[in-house]
Amino acid sequence: MWGVVLIVSAFVLGLIAFSFAWGLPVFAVPIALIGIAVIGAFDMRRRRQQVKQLHEFREEAKAESVEFTPRDEETLVSD
């Protein structure tokens, strides 16, 4: 999350710093918006992959049975 905030902040600061230029509304604003959209798309893709991977891990864990040794069972019993 901090990476996205840093990049968006850099775009905003860049727009403010160069706001005195005549061509800013024509060139810089669309470029900044496109950059923000591309970064957002990559971030959403990364998050979807993480959620998918987490779901696969959960399904895999449900499918496997756990076998305890007698020593394990001794340590699991609470007094």
C-alpha cells in the first residue's frame, strides 16, 4: 500500500511543482491519470493473485488429514 501512496504523492507533487507551465493541463494531467490507472491495475492484479493463492492453500489444507503420533497427543492434552 505504501508504494502506491508514494507514487500517487509523487504525481501530485509533480503537478503542483510544475503547475506554472502553460502546457500542464494538456500533457501532465492525462499522463498522471494514465500512470495512476496503470499502477492501480497492477496492484489489483497482484491482490487478486494473492487472494487466489490463499484460497488454494486453504483448500489444500482441508484436503490433507493430520496424523498425530502418541508423543504429539501427549503434548496436545491440556491439564
